[in-house]
Amino acid sequence: MTSELRVLRSDDWDVWLSCLERAFGGVPNAPESRALWRELVAYDRSIGLWDGQACVGTAGAYAFRLTVPGGAAVPAAGVTMVSVAGTHRRRGLLRTLMRRQLDDVRSWGEPLAVLTASEPAIYGRFGYGAATRALNLSVDTARVRLAAPPGTDDVRVRYTDPVAALPACEEVYGRLAAERPGTPVRQPKWELTSVLDTAQDRAGASPLQCVLAERDGEVLGYATFRVRPDWDRAGPKGTVSLRNLGALDAASYAALWRFLFGIDLTSTLEAGGRPVDEPLTHLVSDVRRCEARVEDSLYVRLVEVGAALEARAYRTPVDVVLEVADDFCPWNAGRWHLVADAKGGASCRRAPDRAPDLELSVAELGAGYLGGVSFTSLAAAGRVREVRPGAVEEVSSAFSWHVEPWLPHGF
């Protein structure tokens, strides 16, 4: 097959997106969704493969800034909209797209690439490691009680219009994003994705609803959600589906959850994509009736090993030589000397003449980069090889962080 790989043009958009939609099952996006994604897409950072007039492959990369341990917002390519037409499988087209994209990301000076994977088996061969996890809860609110901390009764929870509340919600989001590795710093217009509300998205539930948590007139938290009414012969058994929730203190956090638990005519609260260290699990009377399930979330790829490791902070001092294998981006391969103290300073330089302390691939380095995956665990799985005794413990301690990394929204 003779194919053309080219940067996306605005007049290619409809055909390009239709190729993507077909690859993901063929259900078209709602017109409102299609319009918003067209506004957000970075045409000069998106590519397509063309077989004549037919688009047979797609890939995009948003210009994100990702919070890393220590609070820095590091430039990162938010890889998205990756697909290959079913008629063109097993021809190396995905590899072609990934090769061009990572070369582009490097040329843009972005040390990280991140994505969420439709299928976890796909992206490891391109150097991506699963770096964050998400907690999914289905709470039986008819039987589970909430133990609210002192001060919860001082918080006022009130309904508001989701769009009108966006500035207040974004203020809370921004403050929380600076504290949580894995969280994208919101770029212009991305706040609109949090209130996108189409009939297709609702699937029989209500339009998006919003409440704010306030104390003395200050907004300290928010929650957006839908309610799906349901009844059986015994009475009402509706479901509350949480979309987003953020709060700046424990009382406001508990007040929002207490409100959600108490919505009339409902008996189930579904909360997906939450951080695995969700404080709610310490407030409920019966965690087993919350049906907790953990799944992979954000995948991280170090595009420039040295720059990426220098960009984050470390919890404990570290002085280690890492031998990194990276067949797909060979400029990363080799030995890197990482030295960091616990005050925020880090140096990572080439060290071809130094003996390695640890041997690992770039995918394992990506998995542990945000502090949510222990190098001790990776070593126990045979994914990291310790050369110098004690190096695994040293690196695991240094890369760990006091909160779990979390991706609060998809892209």
C-alpha cells in the first residue's frame, strides 16, 4: 500500500474524525461534542495516514502541562485520537504513527508524552508505562453511612448552574492540580469539557447538575453529577453518577459526599475515575458495600530521560546510575547518572563510563515517574534489575510521593 502521512488540515477534520469514530465502534459523536473537540484539536500537532482519499490512521497530541512530584507543571504531549482502520491492520501503520509522533514531541521540546489506553497491551512496545491508577466505586447508599468530620455542618451546599459555576470550580481545580502529580494544568477552553452535556452522554440520566460547597461565602468545593431515576415494586432505587468532585478541606469534602449520599429517591452512588487514595474510603461505615475496583489510568512515556528526571522533585536523596533500554527512542538508551536531594534540586546526565546501579526499560521508568508505582514492586516482578545492592530501595524511596498520582479527566 502506498500511503501518505501528513499533518492534519482543517478541511480534513470531518473525514479524519470519522475514521477515528469508526475505529471506536462507529457511533458518531454528538454534534456538541464534535464541535468542542474541533475547537480543542491542535491541527499542527495531529497527523493522519491517507490511502488515496480515505483516511486510514489518526493520531493527535495536545500541548499539556502535567503536574509532577514537587509541583512543577512540565510540558507534556497529551497523546489522543489514535486509530488505524480495520481494513489496514498488520501493516505497521500504528508504528509509523507512533514513530512520527514521538519524533515530533522531541522536536517540540516536551520531555513527556502521556495517554490513556483503550487497550493496555498496545502501548508498552512504544515505551509507555502505566503510571497512575483510578478507583471506581459503586456505593450502596441505602446501607452505607458517612462519618463526617468536625466542621462539616458549617459548610453550605447549594445548587447552581454548571456553566455559571465554571470560574469557581476552575479555581478549586487549579489549586488541587498543583498538589497532585498526574493532573493536567487546565489549558484554555479545556474547562468546557467538564460541562459538556449531551443527550448521548446522559444515557437516560438527568442533565448535568452542580453543587458548590461554601463557608462564609467562599467556594471550597464542587461536585457535578447526574441522577438516573429508577423504580421497582419495592419503591425508588435511582442512581447518582458522579462526574467531578473537588474540595479544598476535609469538611467541604465530606459535606459534598454527604449531600450526594442523601439525594432523594436514590440508593446507589457511582463514582468512577477517582484517586486510589480517595479519603471517602475512610469515612464510610462499610467499605465492602462500596464495591471498589482499581484500574489503570494514565500512561507515561519519557521522551527525554534527562530533562524529565530533572523536572520532578524527589522525596529522599538519591545518587544512582540508571541503565535505560529504549529501542523505540534510542537517544534515551544508555546510562544516566541521577543525583537529587530532598530540597528539590536534581541533575541527570549521561554517564557512559559509570557502572550501572539499576537496569530497566523506559516503560518501567515511565511507570514509576509520578511516584505511584514502586520500583521495589517492579523489581519483584523482574521488570527492574538491581546491580548494586540497595539501589532498588534507594530509588523506590526517592521516587515515591506523599499522595497518589491521579488523572482527573480524560482527553
